[in-house]
Amino acid sequence: MLMLVFAPGLLRNLPQPTLAAVVIAASLSLADLPGTMRLWRQRRVEFLLSITAFPGVALLGVLQGIAVAVALSILNVFRRAWWPYQTILGRVPGLPGHHDRQQHPNAEELPGLVIFRFDAPLFFANARTFRDQIRRLAAASPQPHWILIAAEPITDVDTTAADMLSDLDEELNANGTSLVFAELKDPVRTKLERYELIGPLNPDHFFPTLDTALDTFCQQTGVHWATPKQTDTEAK
């Protein structure tokens, strides 16, 4: 740095191959092969982004290659927002709480009830994904009485998604299925109230916890669902 500031003329007449060798040596020091292999093992999408960025830099130039990498990363963020992780929850014997049935295939569901978790804010880009999945759940046989949304991961609802929820709730009610929410964050509920959605959506279908929602469902339907501890005791 001192040479470049105080004696730039010393490097002015270096041959192009010499300067190229300096750039290549610096570039090689930036290559992180162990880190790339770690991405391959842990995050395949990020691995593909890094591999795509490499020829972008090599063929288009440093700035252009970085721009390609940034654009691909932004598209990946949108992809994850458009198609977020979603799952059905159930109870695992001997394990308190409600758990992902994809991770726990032995998790039990309460007859007539589906607990659905959508791991993203609801906004215009993924509102259709949410709606289509709820419709598939409602069309199952036997038809569920309640589709209970484990809403804690839903950190926001925009106006497009709010309109979708209103139309979806009306559609489900006409077919005998109720759309119910549990663990919805207070700021999100405040937005729904500002959208004048609480009212068209039954206020009695919002619960502070999953357990209170399940207790209400059991009281209304007469279905009994023992807790995991009770199940273990009965098994003994």
C-alpha cells in the first residue's frame, strides 16, 4: 500500500505477465475449497450459487460476476419466500408439544383436525401457495372440521394475503370446514384488525396457544385426545 501511495512509478513498467501473476496469486488465496465442500454437504443451493458465481467472475469480470452472484442470491431469497417450508403437526408419544410429521412420521393427528404450519410471512407472492395448500387439506377424506394454523412463524400479513384469507375462510365455511388460528403474534393480529378482517374471520377462531385451541375443539366435538404422558401411562 505504501508503494502504491508513495512510489507508484516503480510498478508502472512491470511486464503484463508479472502483473497477471500477482493477480492470479491473490485470486488463488481467495479460493476457499474447504468452505465450498462444506457448502456442498450442508447447503446445496448456496454451493450452486458459489459455483455459478465463479465462471461469472472468470468470464465476465469481477464486478459483473459479483453482480451475477448478488442477483442469484436475491432470487434465492425470493424463492424461499414464495415457496416456504410448510408442514403438518402432530403429537409424538412420550414427547411433549406438537411436532413436524415429516420429521416424526409416527406423530398422531386428532380426528377431524389438521394442524398446519406455514414458515413465512404471508404476502402477495406466497398467498396463492398458502391458499392452494389449505384447499388440498380441506379436500382430504375424511374432511377435517378444523384446519388449525400454527401461526407463530407468520410474522406479517399484507393486504393481498388478507383478502385471500377472507375469501378462503368464506369458501371453507361453505364446505363445512373452519379456518382457525393459534399463536398469532399481537402485531400481526393488530394488522388484521386494521384490515377489518377480524369479524369476517370469526373472532372465536383465534387462540393464544395450540393447546387452548385443541381443548376447545375437543369440547365442541367430543373427541378425546390424551396427552403423550397419559398415553404412556395407559400403555404401561
